[in-house]
Amino acid sequence: SSPSKYLLLSTLLIVGIGWILPYTAIGAFFKFTPLPPVIMITIVGIVLAYLITVEIIKRFFYRTDGFDFAAIKTMVKRRK
């Protein structure tokens, strides 16, 4: 499954604002300090590891559990 376009865009927007905020005048007013590059790289690495793990587990789950995508698609079409 994939996130909707608006969910993905809003998430990226918030992450971008959070990343840039310490470098702005508003960040200086609130005494925000930028994180060291090592911390930022660690956070990005953890998030990527999480996303990869979730995709692997999701594919394994749907493949081994006999999940019926056709039945779900039929139910969604009926609701519209």
C-alpha cells in the first residue's frame, strides 16, 4: 500500500520545516540549535532501516497469509 499524494507531500513539508527551522530567525528567537551532522545522518539511517524493514515484512505477510487483493478491490469498488 502507498500513502496518498497529500499525506506524502504534507509529511515531506513538515520534515523540511523541522530541518530548516533552527537556521532561521524564528529558530534563533526560540534558541533552537541545529543538530550535529552525525545525529542527522543517524536519524536518516534509522528511518530508512525502518521503512525497508516494514516493506520486507509487509510483503512477507501478504505473500504467506494468502491475502486476497482481488476481494479487497471488489469491496472498494462496491463502496464507491
